[in-house]
Amino acid sequence: MLNRNGFKPALCSISAAIMLLISAGLSSCDRGASDQVGAARRFADAVASNDAPRRDSMIATAKLKEYFTNTFVARDMLTWFRSFYDVKNQKFIAEGTADVDRDLTTQLEGALIDTNQIEETGMVKVKSPIAGEDAVFFWMVHQKGKPWRVAMVTKGDSQVNFQ
């Protein structure tokens, strides 16, 4: 009887439209996580490819920039980045996720190279491809008028003294 009156096809159309809206809403609610992971991936690519100008353009703090001015530390960073980033395929070897709720503003105040206002911060976690080894954490900062940049990269979720 439902088919004769046209209710069943209408009900199916409405259900399909609702499911489409829900899936579109869920796919667009990453709240900037994909932007942060993308910026961390581009930075990792610049470091692992030994592209100093591109790498330096994505560094947000003097402390991180200082790491790359020392030849020995820079070489260690290059080796370390190649342990979790695949240069050939331009991707992280293991999964990378973003914590968009991580507020790093107080730690980064006064430590940024550029004095533009901080709009948002976050942290990208890249699992280690080696079982039992600490993950890599990219401290991300987005300043007014600037793209996402990297403030620090740490092994494990550790604290950094930027002064």
C-alpha cells in the first residue's frame, strides 16, 4: 500500500539525503587537523630532503632554528626525520594525527621569530614505525596572516624551554 501512495520512495529519498548530509558534515569537521598534518608533512619533507630554504621558511621559533645552525645537530635531525618520514613517497611511514585542542600559546609566547598574533596552536603526533619507541610530536602554530608553521619537534610528549 505504501508504494501505491508514493510514501516509500519519498521516505527512501529523504533517508538518503539525510545520510548524505551527515557524511558531508563528518568529513568536513576535522577543525584544521588536516592542515596541521599537511604542514608537518611538508616540514618533514623539507628536513628529510635537506631543503634548507624551504625548511627554514616553516620554522616558527628561534630554538628550533638554532638546531639547524649546528652542523652535527642538523645531521642528527636529518637522520632522525628519515627514520619516520619516507622521502621517496613523500609521506610519514606511520600514521599522523593532530590534536587541534592542544593550546601551546603560553609556552610559545615570546619564543616565536615572528611577532604576529597567535590564532591557534596544535600538536601533530606521528607514531614511530618501531614498536615501543616514542612517537614524534610536531608543535604547530598558526599566526595571523601566516601559514601553519612548526615551533618544535620532540620525541615523545615532552616539555620545551624556549628561553
